[in-house]
Amino acid sequence: MNPLPVVVGGGGRKAGKTELVCAIVRALPQMHWTAVKVSHPHSGAGWSMAEEFNGSGRADTSRYLLAGAARAYWVQAAAGDLPAAAGAIREAIRGRNAIIESNAIVDFLDPGLYLMVLGGEGEPKESARRRMDRVDAFVRWDAAGGEWLGKPLFGAARGAPLPAPLLRWIVQFAGRNATDTDRRPSDSQE
């Protein structure tokens, strides 16, 4: 069985997506995460994928390694080239527990769990608004939990351990089989 990836997207710029990826990696080291950052160049076409080996730098992929990821990749793909890049990502994460920082990737990879970080600068990104109906749960930094758009909203404190209910969701979904259709845990597991 191939584990399905956890995808972390953001509602706005600077919402704290990388911070959440690092917090998950740090909280669940037994998962031996492969972490992937997907970004979109402002111009040009094509795509590239590079593995990060420097765990002491300031790049997001370095931060993944510093948090404890077993492997980290940076994928740059123009919008029209994301399907091809998704194929390479699929190969890189095959058989591994993966966490991917991207909203757009959910159009090409079926996530085991799709989390969206709310907040950030300005209005919600169009890429986030278009995909909110596919999100399994929302996370908001330095806020209380609850429900938003009929889905769980987990509050988390920056710099503190992630809340246990959020970690249970992640663990439950991280290794689900692609044929599973029930993507939400029962109330007794929240």
C-alpha cells in the first residue's frame, strides 16, 4: 500500500504553510517524512525538481530537513506544467510518508489529508478559494479551534506543540489506502 500524502495549502500569502509543515514533521518524526515544496515561477514555462541536502539554510526545504524530514524536494512548475511535475513528485514519494506544501497539487495528486492554513496577508488566494471545498480541515495560528465551512478548524499556537486532535487526524490519514472513500474521522476520534 502506498501512503497518500498530506497536503498543506494556504489561504493567503505568509499564512504559515511552511511553519505548519515543519511543526508536523517535528511532531511526528516516526513518519520519516519526505517533504515537498511546490512553487510557481512568475514567468516562463517548464518545471524542475531538486532534492535539498542542506539542513542549515534558510530555504523552506532546508527548514524541512532541520525539522527532521528524511528527504526534502523543491519543485518549481509553471501552471501548465504542473501535471508533468506531479508525475515526478508521485515517483519521488512512492512508498514514503509525504507532506507537500501546495494548493494546486491537489488537482493532480489525491491527498490522504488536505489541510489549509487560514490567514496571512491580504485576501484569500484564488488558488485557495477554488479548492476550499476539497479541504479536510483548516488550521489557524494563534486562534481557537472550532468549525469553518462545515469542516474542523484547529487552532494552533506558533512555536508550541501542535494540538493532539490535529496530530490524531494526521496520523489517521497519513497511511490510508487510495480506495478509501471516508476521509473524515468519526466524532469519537476528534
